[in-house]
Amino acid sequence: MADREKGKNMRISVAMATYNGARFITEQLDSIRLQSLPVDQVILRDDGSSDQTLEIVREYLETYELAPAWRITQNGKRLGYAENFRAAVEETGGDYVFFCDQDDIWEPDRVEDMVSEMEKRREILVLGSEFVPFTVDPDAPSVSRSVLKSFRGVPDKRLEWLRDQHNPKKFTPAVIEFVDIAGLVKGASKGEGLGNKFLANIRGCDAIVHVVRCFDDANVTHVEGSTDPLRDIDIINTELIMADLEMIDRRIDKAQKNAKGGDKRFNHEVEVFTALRDYMNEGNLARTFECSEDDAAMIATSDLLTLRKTIYAANLSENDVNQPEACKYFTQVQELAAKEGSEVLPICAKLEADIAELDDPDEKAMFMEELGLQQSGLDRLIQCSYELLGLISFLTDGKKECRAWTIRKGTKAPQAAGKIHSDFERGFIRAQVIAYKDLEDADFNYAAVKAKGLQRTEGKEYVVNDGDVIEFLFNV
């Protein structure tokens, strides 16, 4: 960085991975835009993304009047890891490269050397991974550093049992990412406090966990001066609604222009979003708006903040955590969540901090038993988040590795195989499947399971179930 002229415009290239989708891409664009980096141009290299993804990204560029300096180029084919890096660099001669590949970066062996070399020259920003992002000024704080990201293993006794049977070299649970964002203040939708940075970080998440104070303690101050969980929730929701209304207004304006241009299909879009705007102007959330499936799908393309599913983590006192219904604050949150279709999870942050300090598993188990807790609040939050997002795990086992793979409910076998490697999906032949319960009932005797005919051969239309232990056969 020292040899670059201070204040010189940077040429930034973005390689867009097909399956990451518009939400991930727009989150990264928010990060560039909101940092006010001296950006000359942003080129998104499309490698075969869906029409819907491209349309949302194009709309984003138009909304913030970023085109044509920020634009999409299409090369018509998918590129491999290293090729995508090189092509992105060559596209602009870029000083910085954003490689938006949040899934496969967790298997970095094929690009590790290249990433390492580019990091030495401070010429790459790898997003959606464990790598530390850089900024134009190495001493300047970045949006990415204003939040704390952590990847948590999803508790799964089934995977632990498989580990105990195989004693594998590697044990890999399913992972869910939590982004700890600094608190929101009134007026954030107008830029107060962290303002737009806060909202941009929420936009990059699939769901919201809102920690709500549900205890009285004169020694622990509250920014509003008193404990009132419904007021606190309303402050957050109001800011999210205000930000969404701004997005809806832009969507309506664009649809009206398209309708005047002769495309009458946009008249219905104007009607739907106008009705949604009127509904939200009354203080309602987008996710509670009742409409047809087709209209809901249309609204989903707008990526509104209040469409996101929400868990209210009710932060209770030590005395109330085992009997949350006895706490008036908890029941208030429970009633509100029921109206919204949200989840409520009772936790005690103080106890969680105490549990986290215990390194010895036996000591931790004894402490939790004394408290009457079967699971830590963190484990329950992880499981609740996993279920809220409609996620399940299938398992692979063996001496080399026992691993849980995350998929959405309803995923078919070839697409599940693709989570392991794209070649598995492309050359899928069949899947050998054992239900975990059948394996457990047979005391993990694979020969006995097969003898009873409990290992099934499944084809392309098989919908994977939670806990399936699978071996995929493929040929490319």
C-alpha cells in the first residue's frame, strides 16, 4: 500500500458466484458504498447467475445511481476458483478483488496459495470467509470490523455418536454464522448512530436475533432509563420499517415508470407495493402482510428488512430463567411474538457468561446441572436459529472425517451431493442412505443394518431427511 498514491481512485473488481444470490452480493456492495472508499469502478463478473439474482443486483445499482460505473459483465460460463480470481484481476487490473464465494471458501485448499500471495500484496478482500478484510487505509476501521462475526457449530448428538464410533481424523459439525451488531438508536433509518451501516449489516443476514432485556436491576443501566421490552422492540422495528418504506417508495416509482412505458404488467406491482406501504405505515411488519403466494414472491424480491424471520432472545434474571412464564416481561414478549409469528427464547446472559468461562466439560456439566439447565442458552439459540431458517443436516462418516452438511428442508439428493462438491451433483448416480435411527438401533453395526435391508439406494428424486447418513456415488 505504501507505493500507491494517497487518495488515488481504486479499481475494484467483484467476482460473483452463482449460488450466493442477490442478498449476499448487495451486502458486499453496501460495504463498499457505505465506507465511502475512493472507488473508481465496480465490475460484477457474472458466471451464470439466475435471472432473478441479476435483476435484483441491477435494481440495486439503479436505486443508488451507481450505474454505469458499477456494472455487470457476463462471460456466459462458470469459472473455477483460481480462474475466477485471475479473471477478476485481469478484468480491471484491480487494486482490490472481492471474491464473493461464501460457501466454497471453506474448502480453501485450491486457492490457498493464491490468496496468501495476494494478501501479502494487500490486493485482495475475501468476503464471506474467515479471512480478515482489508481497507484502503490499513489503519482505518472498516464496516466489517464494526461487527463481530462468529461461526458456531450446531449441536448434534448424532454426529458426536458417529465420531465416537469412527474416531475420525477430522470432526466437522454444521456451522451457522452469527453477526453481533452494535445497538441501534432512534433515527438510525435517517443515519443516526451507526445508522446505515447497522441496517446494511442486517440486510446481509437471513434472520434476526433480537436480544431484549427482561429483568430489573438498578445496577445495570438502560439507555431509555427503564425496563420495557415492548418499547425496546418497537424502537428497533420502527427503524426497520422506516428503512423498508424508503425501499418500497423506490420500487413503486420504478414500477410506475415501467408501466407508463407500456408494460402493463407493472400495474399490479404498483398495486401490491402500494398496499404494502399503506399497511406498514400503520406500524406493521412486512412479514405479517397477508397476500397471495405470487404476490409474496414478488415482495420477497425487494429484500425488505422486516421480511426476515425473528427470534426474540428474552434476557432474564438468574431467578427467572428456569421459570420464564413467571416473569411479566417475558410473557409480554411472548404475546407479541405470537402475533408476529416470531420465536421467543428465554436466556440469562449472566449465566451464559459464567458457563462460557468454564473450559472443563465435566465442570461445565456439573455447573449446569446445579442450575437445572440441560442445555446452555447458546446451544438452544443455535438450534432455534437452524430450525427457524428451515435448515437440516445430513451426515457423512468414516475414518477420515465425520461431518454434518447443511441443506434446506426439501432438498433432493443431487443438490445435497453438490454441497460436498459440484462434481458430486454434476455426475450424480445414486445415494446409499441409512436413517440415523436405524443405525443407532443396530448399535452402529453397519453389516447388521445392511442385512436387515435398512440401507436404501435412492435416486435423483429422493428428498433428503434430517439425520440421513449418506454415501454418494457419482461419475464425471
